[in-house]
Amino acid sequence: MLNDAKKICFHAIDSCLPEGGVARALEDLQIDKEVYLLAVGKAAFNMALEASRHVLIKEGIVISKYGHISGSIKNVECFEAGHPIPDRNGLKASEEAIRMCEDLKSDDIVLFLLSGGASALFESPLIPLERLQDLSTKMLKKGLNIFEINAVRKKLSRVKGGRFGDLCKPAKVYSIILSDVLSDRLDTIGSGPTVRDETGTEETLKILESHDIDLCEDIRKIILSSAPGKADNCENIVIGSVRMLCRKAIKEAERLGYKAVLIDDHIDMEARDAGQFLFEKIQKYRGSGEDVALIMGGETIVHVKGKGLGGRNQELVFSQMKNIAGMNDVLIMSVGSDGTDGPTDAAGGYVDGSSYEKLKKAGGNFEALLADNDSYHGLKMIDSLIFTGPTGTNVNDISIALIKRS
């Protein structure tokens, strides 16, 4: 089952690599002049490299996560920066992007390539970096979802919420987007640098209050006085999403002989709850007498209470280790499509019916590890982590459960 699970996950991820989508979008746009190129996000380098095969680049900048730049592109300067917490390298790279785009003319074209991770990587904050880092860390630890986090980020930035689009005026901006946001809400993907912000200021403050995150008075005033950019010079084109990821997984599962069932393609809940939800579906389909592949996509969250190491995909599968103990016909796997799960070097992990006993024999305490949010070390003890390295794409996470009856 492990080989089948890997085939399904990796085929789906490979099918969502951005090169094809970028090529199709540029073929439709038929840009026949030099462009200023800005690519931001975990898939930025691959997207920019593909774009360079279809358009002439007058000047370009790529900003991606550390370890995600794998070469060079003519007329393009590449930067690596911090994610998920913004750092000084990201700010420096963003200032270079602003310099490139702030004095353009009406007949200039900006090609903006956007992928997941851009919210942290592309930033020119209205508050000191150290305070932004502190607020970002608090939001992540409190378990705010991507809509909530980016609602706050947009209010505290010179380039988010449509403001980058305005900065490029009077030039035309074509934004090609690889979505890592459920429902593909454009003003949330990368915090919407080329899309008008649809979240109100009072709504943003209520988000922070609902999660017991205190704000100093000057940050509160900045949020209340925030005005979104118009970005009416921007055309936004989505080329990939988690829905595509799930569709490709279903096709591969069917090719391998499974009855493929899409459970949900917009999971947005606590990782442990998502794991429990998947386990309940396992119980339902386990009695069918068929080989079944349950497919689930989205992005869960973790309210961190312990001091361990892990990511949302690792916690999802680890949390179900005891539930499926002894079920030799069941395997659960969950992987981040970008190849990175939380602050770890793993893409995700898996468990099967033998994992719980293996952990005990290795000296691991399931309850203690789970309580400490230490899924990484728990899975590492039984060699159940999945490592892919940077994949070149980012369209949320894919979770699968295989029931192999034959």
C-alpha cells in the first residue's frame, strides 16, 4: 500500500507543476514586447524559468524561499528569503522589486507570477520588521487560518491588498497565479498584491480579538486607517489549485485499481480533527469489500500547545496512529504539495496498522508525543516521514487513506 500511496500523491503533485499553466496562460495573452518580470513564492523560480521561454524579459526579479532557487535566468536577479516568517532578506528583495516597478510608463508591461508563500516573501511593511515577525509568530501559534492571517498582513503592507498593482501604474500588470488558497479567493492568495482587499478594517481587528492577540495602539491605528489599492490595471489568471491536485490523485488511484472517493477538496480545520474526519470515512468504507482510496485536499491548522516539532500533515496522520492500530488493510498519508510541512524538512508522513506497535517498541509514547505537538520525532522513530525536497509547486496539501481488501 505504501508504494500505491506514494504513486498517488506524487503523481498528483507532478501534475500540478506550474510550467504547463504558465505556458498556456502566456500563449493566450500573446505578449509581443519586453516585460518587467516579478515572480514571488515557493514556485517562483520554476514559473519564471518557464516564462523566460515565452516572453522577452527586460528586467526581472525572483523572490523565493531558502533552498528553492535552482539556477539562473537571463536578465533576472534571484533572491531567497524567509518563510513563513518574513525576514530582512525578503524586505531587501521586495525593495528591489518596488524600485523596478515604481516608475513605469503606460506602454510598459509587468508580468507578475504569484505562488504560495508570497505573503511572507514579498513584503514592505508599515511597521518595523521585528514587530511584524512577532505578530506573525503569534498568529501562526494561535492557529489562525490563511484567510485570517492574510487579512491582517494586507493592512500592514505597502504591497499587499492591491497596492503593488497601484504601484505599477500606469503600466499594465498580468498576474499569473498558482493558488494555495481554498476556493481560490484572489485577495487572499499571496495577500493579493494585484487584487483589491475585500476584508474591512473592523473585521480585521475582530479576527485578532477573537484569537486573543493583543495589539499596541499604533498598529491598531494603522489597521483602522488602511485603504485598499484599486489594482484596476491588473488582470489576474489562476492556473492551478487544490481542486486540480485532488482530481489528479483520483485518476491515478483509479488507474491503480482503487475505487476513488473524493472526501473534500477544501478541508479547513484543526489537523487532528481532519485526521478524525478521515478515520470516520475509513470506518464507513472499510466494510465495502472493495479496494478504496479516500482523497482529501485543503490546508489544516495546528494550535501549537507543546514544544515539539512537526507540521500539519504530520500531525494529521500521527493523530490517527492509535485509531488504526491493528488495521493491516489501512494506510493514511498526508503531504504538503510544496515539499515542506511546517518548520520541518519533511513533506509529510504516513501511518498504517502496524505503526502504533512500532512506536511502542521504539520507546515512543504516543500520547506524550501528540500532546507535545511532536509528530516529527514520533514519525521519525518509525521511519514514517516523507521527504521530497522543494517540489516547484504549491497548491495546498493532499491526504489519502487506502483500504486494501484484496
